[in-house]
Amino acid sequence: MRSKPYMASAIVTGRAETGPEASVAGPSSPPRFAFGASRLGRLIVGLNLLGLVVLVIGALVLNEFRRGLIEARLDSLTTQVELIADVMIKGATTGEPHPQMDADQARQILQLLAIPRSERVRLYDAQGQLIADTDIIADKVVERPLAPALKRGGQGFVWPWSAYFSEAAREARGHAQETAEVRAALGGEHVKELRVSETGGRLVSVSIPIRPVKAVLGALTIEAGDVDEIVAAQRAALTPFILIAVATMLGSSLLLNTMVAEPVRRLARAADSVRLSRARAISLPDISERQDEVGDLSRSLESMTSTLSARMDAIERFAADVSHEIKNPLTSMRSALETLELAPAGSPMRDRLFAILQQDVRRLDRLITDIANASRMDAELSRESPRPVDLARFLSDIATLYHRLKAEDVAVALTIPDGGPFLAPGREGPLGQVFRNLIDNARSFSPQGGEVRLSLTRERRDTGSVCIIHIDDDGPGIPPDNLESVFARFYTARPKGLAPGGAAFGGHSGLGLSIARQIVEAHGGRIRAENRLDGEGVICGARFTVILPAADA
């Protein structure tokens, strides 16, 4: 379909032949997987935070609950100790205007009062001496665990801080705190404390003065040692939240393992199987149906392997086609060489054989050159980044190049309407090869003195704006059955009797249109062939149409 260029030009434009160079790179695309758009990212963060949120809410709620219980316990003790103090004032104090407290009567009153076993009431006189203790009155026995037995021959190793936590040290600290509370109460204060008992447990205590009028006759202290039970109950109440948080974390971990880790391992095993068995495809339908990043990865892997498989098949077909095409001129050359030995020197047959050899050498050279161009096309397309190309300026430059070569057999005319811009994202080198191949192909089918016409338009379609380039010739057209096969590799069928300049045998490799389609599709465009018809429906030439996506101005 291609011929060596015999170039002429007649440029017809509706605007300036040259335009400004588009030097601004295309807009950078946003990252494919931003965190806000990541389903798995949101899932991982959400599940990991859920257990923590449950635990924090439970801790906050139960902390407030515990504080409320202790405050309520202190209020209850305050009410009780005030009632006991009122009873003491009424029943155990005598004398006016200088009242005194009868210790025996006060002990009898405490003995008669129903004090819960979880509480302890102590009565002190004005000098801070203990008068009565409900634990002693009720013969309450305090159970304490015995210290561990010492080994024979010594006391063994003693931790430096063991003295601080010893029973004697706890009793001393508890006694000191109690003495301080009693002194404050004898000074007329109401004291509420949460402190450590002599046995090491926590207790709440309330101390108030016994004061009938102004004089303080003593102090009354009430303690409740059930704080640890309250805390234990609070911890027991926190246990369900902890278990829920742990279950949530375990569930999220298992879910993430099922949804992320295991599918990724399956993809890795599938990729290894492709590598080890040298398969050409990977199939994971149960994963590729997922609408998240793992599904995207699976679909990308399938698409990648399918593309690689198709490319490998294309390379195999290309190698087979190349082998077949190279064998034809080699067979012709071998046959001509074998016959050349039999031809007499200076005979017309010998001249014809030399002409055949030269023709086959040119054909082989042309074939190898086009094969090399086709084989490195993928590398050229991936090496250069696309940028906006001004197609009006670009096509004007190509038409000007044909004009400067001053070939007069077939002219090249370019028509560009007003109303651009005509920008398309692409690579100038490969796009230039597309239009040169199409122009050379059209010129090779045009009659002597004919014209190849290029036109450029822009249209807005449902999928976006596109730039459309038509390349028309006045040749015999294309057989309707071959409108698609003309883009096949090594397709070189030509009508008999066609003898345009440069269309000699061997001048075409059949790769020009195949390379053009490969480049156009790599730019996201389409290329098609059709016949032009005159008013009577007769074919009057061929038309090749290139459609490229338009870039924003």
C-alpha cells in the first residue's frame, strides 16, 4: 500500500499555515487511590477504631458511674453520721451551760444502734481519745492472711520497697490519716475522705464534730470498707465492654485477613503459577467482581496478563509474517542467481535477471526497514509522554515539507477551517509517521498529476470533543471486502494496471497502514477506510479518516 515518496504540494488553508507551539504539558492526573476514595482504607481505619471507641466509651461511662457511686456512698455516710451525732447529743450529753458527754452512755447508744457490718463507727472525746468502736462492741473479727513462711537458715531476699507495703507500714499510714481526720473534726470541720485502710483496702470515711451548741465535745467517725467491692463491681461491669472491644478487634483482624491478606496471597500464588507454568492468562472471577482495591488489583492483573498474552500472540504472528515475507524476495533472488549462471553474457535475459536481483534487494531493504520501524514502535510510544499537539500547525508543517521537495506528480492540499483550537494529546514523532504513511499511501494510488487532500475538523460528541482528519485521494478506491484488511500487516494487494510513480514491485512492505493503526489506537483514537462516491454512486477515490480525542485549550 505504500510507495517511495514522490512529493508535490498545493496547500490550501483557511487560516495561518503555522500556529503557536503548544508547550504546556497536559494536566496532571490525580492519584488513583487517594485515602478518601479507598474503600479498604476506610474499612481498616473504621474497624480498628471501632474497638477502641467501644473501650473508651465504656471506660468513660463506668468512670463516671464509679465516681457517682463513691459520691453517693459519702453522702449516705454523712447522713448516717449526722443522725448518730444527733442521737449522741440528745442521749449522751448532760449539763448546762457547760455540757459534757457521758462516755458510758455513748457506748451504750452505739451498741444499741444497728450499724451494718460493712461500716465502722468510732467515737472520740474532746482530747482525741477513743471512747467507743463498733468493731470492738460487736466483737467483729478481722481476718488477715498470714505472711509467707521463711526458709530455714535466713530471711531470704527482701525487696527494697517491701517495707513500704508491709502490714505495719499500712497500719501506721492508716492511723496517721485517721488521726488527721479526727483532729480536723475536733476543730469543727466536716471531713470526707477516700483513703487506704489498715488492711490495704480502700475505704470512705466521714468525720464530724459532736457540738451541741458551740463547744466541741468529741468527734464521730464513720467508715465504709465496701469501696473495693464497688470497684470490683465496676470492673465486672467493664468486662463486657472489654470483651466486646476484644471481639471487635479479633473480628476486624479476621475480616481484614479474609478480605485483604488472603486475596492478595491468592493473587500472588496465581501470579507465581503464571510464571512457573508459563501460562498466558490469570483468572480470578471471585476476586475481580469485588468493587474495591483488591478487585481493582485483580482486574488490573487480568488485564495486564491478557494484554501481555495478546502481545505475545501478536509477536508470534508478526515473526511468522516476517519470515514469510522475507522468504519471498530471498526465493526470488536464489532463483535469479541459479538462472544467471545459465544466461549468456550480454544477453537480454541476463539483464532482466540483474534487474530482478536489484528489485528484490530494494524490496528486502524496504521490508527490513519497515519491520524495524514496526518492532520499535511500542518502545517509542512508551518512551515519550503525551502532550497537547496543535494538529493545524502539525499538518501544515507536513504539507510544507512535501511542498519543499518539489515533487510534481501528485500534489498535497490541506484545508483547515477557522474556529479551532485543534489540540490533541499525543506524541509528534509517531503522529507524524501516521500522516506520512497515509499521505504516501494515497499518493501511490493517485494518478499522475492528481491530488491528495487533507482536511481537519473538530466535533463534540457524547464521549467528548474529537479532532477528525480526512485523507482523500482520486485513485481506484478499495474493494469493499478489503476496507478492514488493508490495515493487516503485509497487505499489498493492488489493482492490475495501476502504475503511479514509485509504485513499482517491491516498493511497498504492507506495513504502513498497520503501523498507522497501531499508533492511532495507542493515542486513544480510531482509524478507518472507506470509498468516496460521486453523484452517480461510482467510486471516485479512497478516504482514510483519523479520529483523535481533543485536548482542552
